[in-house]
Amino acid sequence: MKLSDAQIQQFYEQGYLALPEFWDKTEVAAMQAEIERFKQIGLLRNVATDGDGKTHSSTKANLQLCPMSPHSEFYRAMPFVPKVVETVSQLIGDPVVLHLDQVFLKPGLHGSGTNWHQDNAYFKIPNPLRGTALWTAVHDATLANGTIHVIPGSFRQAYEHSRDPESDHHIRCYPPEDQAVPVELPAGGVVLFAYGTAHCTRGNTTAKERAGVALHFLNADQMQNTSGFMAVRPYLTGTEASGGVNEYGVDYARTWNHVVSRTLEVQSAN
Ligand SMILES: O=C(O)CCC(=O)C(=O)O
């Protein structure tokens, strides 16, 4: 997707950019179907705790799968989609490398949020604007169901992080919450936020579940010393990019529409 100069400037100055119309209805249906399959086969893990960072909560649920790509052709293919690659490349520059993929699902009424953090507290890249998440609202993401919140401009400061007692493995920070901006999105909308941008999600107070899929990308010049969450880190632009052929033997950049159709067919047959 070609971005305007104003959109690129917004990312550089505020550290985030929302694109409410990104994925179409069929793509969103396939995302939902694949997450339903994850649920059915028990791949989503509740990372919410009772507040001691260890004992899993009996009343709250923050269901996570990280990474998704080893379990799903659909999510393996998603980062290679040309509109993803073009959008990310305009914000962090080439060569773009996929760093991580994950999903969080908040069940209705007892879905809990993911506390404030900067992704760069995990990833530690030298320039926190040269890595970005692309967070997709798999269902409509609203204030009531705890959509993502960001703190504009927060990439300029690295906040201190400590163990998050409400999660069994996350860390969190305590940024100035009065500066937080909620990003409401229709299903299929995305928000890109730099690795340095402080963000969180809130609890889901509605009866319907809500999922968010995050793909994380960095510029290859930032790769040294980054922690290795994924065994495979495909190049998405530059001379080493192959649309997925080098890593998976499939040109996902060209066959995305087939992957989407196949995903929907498999789920409707079950
Ligand atoms: O969707 C969520 O709950 C959190 C997503 C997130 O924090 C991230 O991708 O870094």
C-alpha cells in the first residue's frame, strides 16, 4: 500500500500509524477461521496469572500463540503479502526482515489485556524506529473490548521494564498513561507501531471474543544482537528476498489468494 508523505511523517514523529482499511473481508474471515482452528486444537495458551507472575488465573484469560508460523500456512504466508511488504518497507527501509509473529485472543467478558511495554525492551535494536509491529484487528477492536493503546512519541525514551505480575512471562513498564491514545479499528484494520512505542491492550468487557495478530519486522541493519524468537527470519525485500521460496519452497507473495481460499475451505469442511 502506497503511503502518503503525511502518513510516513506521522510514523516518524508519533511512532505509530493506523490504516483502518487494510485487509479485505475474505482475508479477515480466513484469519478468524485459522484462529478458530488454533483454539480447537489447543494451541492458544493462557498467559494471564493471578498476579504473582506464575500461578495461572482462573478468572482471566489472555490467550497467546507465539510464533504462529510453524503451525499455520496462512500465518506463514501473511508477512509476504505484497501490501504488507510495501507498507512496512516505506516505514523502516530496506532490506525488511520478518522478526516475529504472534496472536493474542481475549475471550468475551474475562479477556485480559497485555500491560504497557515497548517491544524494544525485548528486542533491543539500536534504532527503535527501524523496527515495527503491524498489529491487525482480527475482530472490530473498540474501547469496550480493550483495543490497543499507544503513547505518541514514546519511542524517544526507553522506559524501565520489570516482570509483569499479571503475565507468566511478560515484562512491563509504567509510562505516563494520561498521554495514551486508544486506536479503535474495524476488523481488517491495522496499526503499525515502532519497536520503541509504548503500547498496551485492555480487558475485554464485551460478550464477544477479540483477537489481534502482530507481525514484527525490522530493517536488516538492526539485526545484530536481537534475541532470536523465530528459527526462520525471512527477508521480505532486498536481494535476498524470494517471496518465501528460499525459506519455505513456496512463493507466498504470488499465491496468497490461494492460501486464503484454501484456509477457508479447510475450515468449512470441519
Ligand atoms: O494484542 C495484545 O494484547 C498485545 C499485542 C502486543 O503487545 C504486541 O504485539 O507487542
